[in-house]
Amino acid sequence: MGINSSMITALSGLSASQSQIDVVGNNIANVNTAGFKSARIDFKTQFLSNFSFGSAPSDDMGGTNPLQTGLGVTQGAITKNFTNGGLQVTGVPTNLAIQGTGMFILQSGGQQVYTRDGSFKLDGNNQLVSSTGAYVQGYGVDANFNVVPGALQDITIPVGSLTIAAATTNTTLAGNLNAAGNLPTSVSTITSGPLYLSDGAGGVDAVNPPTGTTLLTNVTDASGTPMFQVGDVITLDGTKGSTVLNQQTMTVTATTTLDDLDTFINGTLGIDTSAGANGLLTTVPGVSVGASGNTASITINGNLGTANDLTLGNMTITRGGATSYPLQFSKTASADGDSVYTTMQVYDSLGAPVTVKIVASLTSLTDGSTWTYYATSPDQMPAADGSVQSVVGMGTLNFDANGRLISTSNNSLTVNRAGTGAMPNLTFNLDFSEVTSFADSGSSVLNMVNRDGLSMGTLQSFQIGSDGLITGTFSNGLSRDLGQIALAVFRNEQGLIDQGNNNFIAGPNSGNAMILTPSQLGTGTIAAGTLELSNVDLSNEFVALIMASTAFSANSRVISSSNTMLQELLAAIR
């Protein structure tokens, strides 16, 4: 060993001190970098000069220790400190911080990288990106807004552009159906003037009357003049109870029959024919053709209850721009009996409002009361054959002698929405559990008090939960999951390779990334609206800086001392 070796040893100390200052300086420089993880440099001794390895004790002499001289210091490792930094509240919903283990996953230039820096934002395509434009990765949702785990994808939050609606599936009605009401004794009855069958020669058939299968073009008045021609547009309107019915039209074709006209009238007036006879009455609801001698007439019988009382407006025929009234109707009986109606609004799968009217009529007072409800909708689309069908269902409500509902039949309604772009069948349940039937000096009351389903709404805002779920709030009040942030966990975080820009990639000794969701299998949780601060401790860094600076000065003094000794030796030799 000589003077030169002491200088080289001191030089390694200078280099080590410089490396330590580099690490400390980088820590201090990034004291305000979001998600930055500080580093610490570890040193180890360099080569050793061995003069003796020592000797073992013997009977004659004691043992001796090794005789070694060090040859300096070298870097052992630079270790990242992955402990959590503090949290800074920003209030920005896209800013995220991880509390615990795990790293955000980014897709950058076709490469998967990892970061603790959650300073994310939405770009012009509503995609969640980092400050450098890398795409944040997570799980998407299916058509029903259920998170689909397994395949990572770019997270998109389409604020202002995503619209959804929800079809109605359940409604709740409440009220009291007056058990002291009057039972019905009659229904609306409306009849037309006489119809004749053409004899084919400009007159009327003297023997045979028109029937349901008779073509409308073969129906005449008493003089043999045809009432209908191909291309005629028949218009019909009317009222049911206090409700004005929607005006409907039908075009006469070469195959249109009297039965087709009956179906058109029945659908326009919303008469339910599914239950047969009207309760205790022998009258059968619906529209029919009846014959007497060589004439026929159209008879219209309504459903039970005053709320189902029918008034038919004029049946007009438009032909070549001219309007006529060839078929006249007269009302021969009115509906009576206690009844009540309510109108409610539901929604189809596109969020379009659909009006449904429900009439409840008293039909029995035996061992309690029985009410029949009739449901119609002016928004129901025509049947497959093009006929108007406003009836959407009917059922019964049975109450015991204490006024409590004990059973119902057919508490589900289906409105045909085919041809609107929505799901063709809007089916929803009617919950009558809050309806009673007590004797009341007033009138019956029935109202819809609850309903699901909503009109179209646009995504207005969102929030990210501690489990990474992104929940969107729409303008119609709906909330739906839009995706979920994923986290990567490594067996050895120290093995990650720093790529700059606060990003890391997997290294040979880090192990493969395990993709999990926040709070799953020990991963950290997400704190939205915050950023993780750098975990640099300035007080520790200043101490380390002083120690490195002192070590640098001391090692330089060793070099200067060795140089002085060398100069004295050279002077002695001369």
C-alpha cells in the first residue's frame, strides 16, 4: 500500500459523495412532483487489500485477527421509497390518489406503463388521460351498465354526449274505492241508422241484410246509394266519461268489411271485450252488426261505470276533398254505477312518455266489494293488421268486508310500441296494495303515487368512488356505472424501472403486474378530487445533503494530505 492508494480511496469517497448529492438533489428537485417517490443511496466497501487472514489460537500462542486495508467505497443500491405521500385536495373529479399499494395503469404509445401520479383529465374525446396524454386503463361496462372485468380498455366518460332512458316496469296506485257506491244497472248503448246490402244493380237487396263479412263498398243507404267507396277516409271521435278520445282515421280499401269497421270503432272508443258480459249485466261490451229483415245496424255497448260512459261524435267520410256524414249514430242508454278514473304517464325504452288511463268500476258488493279496472292508452301503436287498439288490459280487485285488498287478477299491462324504435312491448306491473275499499260519503279516489322509468337524460356529472367505480349522473335523475379504474400491483416495487414523466415499467426483478380493482386483495383505495404529494422529507434530505457535503470535503482533504506527503517524499529524494 502506498500514498497513491490513499488518493484513489479518497477519490472513490468523492465519487460516492457526488452520487449521494445527485440522489438528494433529485429528491429535493421533485419535492412538489405529484406522486413522486424519493430515493436513498446505499454504499458498500470496495476492494480490500489483505495482508493476513489471521490465525487460529494454538497451545503455544493465541490467535490473530485478519489484517486488511480497505480500498474505498462504491454504490451498493439506489432504493425507491414507495410509502404513501400526503394528500392534496384539488376538487377536480378526475384527480385521483391511491391510498395504499398499487399503481395506475396507463397506455402510452402502445406500451403499458404505471404511475402514482393521478393528475388526470378528460381529453377532447372524453377519454381519461394523464398530464402527458397517456390513456388511463380500467374496465368498461356492457349495454346494461354492468362493469365487465377482465379486459383492460381506455376509460371514457362521455359527459354531455351519453344519453339514456329507462322503461317503466313498476307502478304503484293508492286511494279508496267507495264501497258505498252504486252498482251498475246499464252501460252505454249507441246504435247506427239502417244499413242495406247492394243488389248489384243500383238498388238494395230486398231479402238479405249486410253482415260482418260484407264489404263496405257493398253497403248502401235505403235508396241503394253506396255509403262507402275505395279511398274514403273515415274519421271518428268521441268521449269516454269526461275524457276526450283521440280522433282516429281509417281508409277504405277493396277488402274492408263491416267487421273491420266494427274493430275500428271498438279500438277508437277503447272498449274492452276480453271479459265477456258486463258483470251482473247481460250486455256484452263491444261493437257488433245486428240484422232485422233486410237491414242491419251497428250496435256499440260500452264497459261498466260512469267513467266508461261513451258519447260518439260524428263519423265523417272524406272523399275527394269533400266531407259527408252518411252513417248516423244515436245513444239509447247511458252507463251508470260507481267508478273512478286516473291518468298516469309511463315511459318506453327510449324514454318517450306513454299515457295510460285506468278506469275502476264497482261490479259486486258480495262479502266485500269487487272492482273491475279497464286500462287504455292513446299512445298504443296499431295492431299488426293496422287496426286501432287502445285497450291495454283489464283485471279485478277483490276487497274483504274490512275494506282490505285480498286479491287481484292481471296486474300487468302491455302497451304496443312497435314501430316507434322502442322495445315493441312496454310491459309494467300495477301495484294496488295501497288501495282500499271503505264506505265513503264522497267519491272514489285513485292515483298513481310511484313509478319507475325515466325520460331521456344526458350525462351531466360523475364521481369516482373509493373502489374505482365511475358513477355517472344523468339529467333525468338516473345514476349508472360507467366503468372502473384498475390498479397494478407488483411483488417487488423496487424492481420497477423509472421511465421519467412519473412513469414506471416492469423490470426483470419486479415481477409481472397483477391487475386488480381498488381495495381488492389488499390493494389501496381511490381518493377522488385529490392528488398524492411527493413523499420527500426535506428535513431528512437537508441532513443527507450536509453529510454528503461534509464527506466530500473530508475526502478532498485526504487527497490534499496525500499530495503533501508525496511532495515531501519527492523533495527528500532530490
